[in-house]
Amino acid sequence: MIRTKSYTIDLPPLSWKRCELSGRQFFDGQKKEKVIFGLSMRRSHGNDPIFAKPVMFHNATFFFPFPKSRHKCEEDDFYVGRCDIDNLVKFIFDAAVDAEILIDDNIICAMGRIKKVYSHHPRTDFSFTELPKSSIGFNF
């Protein structure tokens, strides 16, 4: 049986940032944000077991708030702002590992349907689906 879990995080999307250097040590400047995001994921995850088999990350939509100028922006228009889509995804992966949703982000073997849009309700929606032993016959 293939297990799928969907999440809605009612926070504006957050983009992954490199670790920062303080003196001679590196530290994660987003630890607080990852904990808050992870707690929301954990609440949605409930008592389901941790994902430990190969998974697909999919149906991800990053809903960004409208810009203050708001000229020519409509609900669900694509967002082409400063956040790179790969860094948005990496932030989710790091938070999911920290929140013990994923055993490790190296188990993510496939991705599909990822987009950035404007919305009146900023949030992040996404799903994880365990992959079958063979990808033959699995509809990506």
C-alpha cells in the first residue's frame, strides 16, 4: 500500500539560506524558523510513522503575499520574486528531517508539480508519497 501525506503550513513560504559564519564556527541562522515550520508539519503529520522508504515530494504550491505595490497581480498569478524554487524546497526538506517527518532528505527520489503563486492567504501546500519498490507503472 502506497502512503501519501499532504500538509498545509499556514505561514508565508520560507527560502533555505546557507549556514552563517560567526567567528570560526558555522551556525544555522534559520533554526527558529525551521522549528516553527516543523511544529506545524508535525501537527499535520499526527501519529503517522516517519517516512523511511523512498518518497516523492509533489503537489507543492508556495503561496506568496501580494506585493505592496500590487499592480497587475491577480490571485494565482505566478510569483517571480526573489525566492528560488529550489531553496524553498530545500527549506521544507530540512524542516521535515528536523521534525522527524523524514528520516533523511536523501530518501526523496522524485519530485513533481511545484509552483510559486500569489495569494490572499500566504501558505505552503505539499505532499510526500512513498514510492513502490519499482517505479515501473507508477504514474509520476
